[in-house]
Amino acid sequence: MVRTMIVATLAAGLASAPAMAAEQYWVARDAVSKQCEVVPKKPDGTLVIDLAKKKFASEGEARKAMEAMTDCKK
């Protein structure tokens, strides 16, 4: 009984792991328009360039970092 509960708990935890990993944001700049934005998926490096070279846990953190970047100031 205890073994079944442990296995079920681990399975539920593993099933929810991808959903937790989806909450990542990057600060990127469009290569053509030179406009900065916060994007929910990693920039490809050709059309959208990753400026911060790191991911952020929330959109608010990414926006704050974007405002502080010299490449994003107008």
C-alpha cells in the first residue's frame, strides 16, 4: 500500500515537471526592427537575439532586466 502511494506520488511529480519548466522568459531583440521584448521561448539567435544570455523565472523579472539594458533604451 505504501509502495503504491510512493509510486503514484512520484509519477504525479514527474508529470507536472514539464509544466513547471515552461515558466521561463528571455529578453530578446528583433534583428530587423531592433525592438526589445520579453519572449516565452528561447530566441533562435538569427531573427530574434538573446540579449541577457540568461532565462528569467517570471515575466516581471525579465521586464525589469530589459529596462536596465542599454541596448533596449530608446
